[in-house]
Amino acid sequence: MRRTTKIFIPIPKIRNTQVKVEINGDDRTSRVIESLWLYPATLGIGTFKLVLSNSHGQFSNLYSAGDVVKFYADNSDGSTLQFWGIIDYVKDDIGSKGQFLEIEGRHRAYLLTEFLVCFSATNTKTSDILKEIIGKLPSSYGFTESNIEEENTTMDVEWNYKPFWDCVIELCNRGKSDCYVDNDLDFHYFKKNSKINDREFVAEGTNFLNSKNLGIDKYYEKTRVIVMGESSGGLPIVYTAVNPIEGTDIKEILVKDTSSKTMESVKSLAESKLLEVTNKGPQGVVESFGLETLKPGETIWIVIPRQKIYGQYKIIQINHKFGAKSGGWRMGLFLEEEEKGISNSIQNLNEKSDRAIGAENINKLDFSWNFDFSTDTGTHLNTVIQEGVLRTDGSATGVWASDILEVPFDVAFVELKLNGNSLRGLKIYLSTDGGVSYTLIYGVGASLASLKSGRKLKLRVNIASASTEINDLALLYS
């Protein structure tokens, strides 16, 4: 709840509810039995469920996955778009009560739950990190960032194939911010409790309908978070973030994330998670008549004298309800914190504790060319491959060249990884034209800036010491 010394006197508004439900441009408002449109800030991207009267099967096979659904609602002309969704699932339902068409889907920003992020940053503002990972999204998706407000909290991150919206949640926890994507696919990122909507309110005797589960639930609150990462050599990195007011009652959780490869990233994850599981705010749901200008993450006045509620509360999720069963346009407003059941919370904790993403591909390159030297390949000059090791034949120096790998596209980005012993002086070159010209990609003086794109890949390894041994080598490329 936002602290304020202001006094608020609610003045009833005129309600002239106008609603429209469109499916692929078809107005199906009059056939809606019930619908629910979930629009959260930070928690996710939003989902919807819609049930239509489908007498005689007139809508059967008319709509399918990928079709567009729009929900408009306001108190004037019904032109305010509240939710823009994409259908995931359509099902016919016939029973004693009649024939219906059930439609489920997600907000049009659903691709943010499908896209995996590979990104690394050090001492970078959370708002800048968000802009960077948005920039990694394909331009064809259509996302923009015009409403990302600067947030000065800095953090280190190292994400390997992490779901995009999980990255957003981590940024929000660290920066004490909220985020949502609007119906035009524009990101909104702002400090928690900083967005005050003074045009809307919920007040008993005017637009308030009911409430449930109002209060502060301490069941899932923790006092410390232990994060265990993993170094590049496979050794554990551990950091424990502790609430400074922990006291004698210790309540802790363990998060294992082997994608965290440095002490800085492990510490950042621990502190971010601690913010998520401590100092829980009030939870609960208040139901009211429709509030046409309210957006997720905004703070409004809620006045319910009989429950001694009088203050400004952040709305973390908006549930629009419409249909014959609900009696018109209604809204369920989730206050401050997500309302969780025991099973959901335990599942979420287990998922995060068991996360073990060991991928070493921070630049998210698409393919790899691997050599474990289990067989003798390529050409040798004073080198041998024996017992899974590439080395010289006893000579002080040697050169090994791989066979040519021809790929179906022009390679423009590469990254080399290897394991071995006594690698000082080792130099590795890459050719993208089958060995005509080479670029130094590993060793003193290596630079990828001059790498030419091409389709015929060939590696050349210059060994500068008889003690050098190469056990594994991988070229990642896109």
C-alpha cells in the first residue's frame, strides 16, 4: 500500500457500460455466456477464456489457433481496447445446458514466454538491460520500448537460454519495479507504486461489489535465500542473502542455477530472489464495476469502511469479466501481491530450485562444430591424435588442420571453446572459404572483427609447445 496523508472523498460516476467482443473481426458480443481476461503486471503476459453460445454448431470449425480476439469496454462508446489476445485452443462442448464453444488463449505478447535469452552484463542498470534484451527479439515481433523509465539500480546477469519473461521478473525484483506489455506491444517499465491513477477508484456504496481473502499471508515469506551457481570448471559458487531483520526464526530456500557462473551473478540472483520472498504486501481480490482507464501496476484509492480499508493500493492484476453469467462488465482487482495456493507456490519454488541450465552459449549461437579427438581426423604437420588428445608428435611445434565443413548459410558469428593443458602460445585460425584465407580467433592478437562470412569452414591449430594437449574443441557459429 502506498503511504499518503491525503484525504479522499469518492464521488460516484455515471456508468453507461459499452462492451464489444470481436473474434477475427466478427462481433460476437451478444453470444458471450462468460469470459475472463487476465491482465497482470510483472507476473506474466496475460491470458483469456471465452465461452460462446453455439446453437446448432454455427461457430464450430469457424475459429482456430492463431486467430485474433479483442475485448473492448468503457462507459462511453465501447471503443477502448482492454485486451488483445491470440487463440491457443478451441473446443466444442455439448451438454444438458446446451451447445457451447470454449476458446482459450494468451495476450498477443505471448512470444515473450517462448523466446529464450542468452545475455551477459556487468554493473548495468536494470532498465538498460531490459532494453538490451528487447533488442534481441526479432524485429518482426513488433515490440517497442517507448515507455521504459530509467531505473538506476545496477546488477550483473549471465543468462543462458532463460525464458524472456523470467528475465523480466528478475529485473523487476532487483529494480523494485513493475513491467507489462500493452496492447500495442509497447513495454512499460516503472518503479513500483509510482503510477497513480487518480481517475479511478473503488468505494463501498458506489462501484464496490465484494472482496475476498484480504490480508497479509506470511506462509510463503522467507528470511534468507541460498543460491548455488557453478564455475566454468564445475566448482560450486554459493551466496546467501539474508533479511537484516531475520531474527531467530530462519526460513530459507535454495535456488540452484548453474547458468550463474560468477560470484557477482550468484549474489545478484540471491538478492533479487530475497526481495521477492520477503516483506510481503497485502493480498486479496476486490471486485467492482468496470474501470475503463485502469492499467496493471497502477495504484488507485480503495475505500471499504466496513473492512477498515482506506488507502491507495497497487493493482498487480486486472481480471475483466463479461457475459450473461456475470451480469455485464465486472473487474476483479488483485491487490499488491499475487494470490497463491499452496500447490502453485510449492511448484514455483521447486521449479526454481531445480533449475540447472548448464549451457555455455552466452551469445546464443545456433550451431556447434565439435571435436573430441576420439578419432584421427584432418591433416597433420608434426602433430598426432592419440587417446582423445591432440598434441605434437614430440616436436617443439606442430600444425593440425581440420577437414572442411560446408554449411548451408554464410557464417558471420563464431565463438571458440576448448579444454586442455599447457595452452600458452596456442593459436587457432578459422577459414570460411575452405582454407584460402584464415582469421586468428584464439590466442594472442585474436580478433573476430575481420572475419569474413562464408560457408566452407576449416580450422587450423598452431601448437607452440610439446607439452600442449587439447582434449575438446568446439566452434559455435551462426
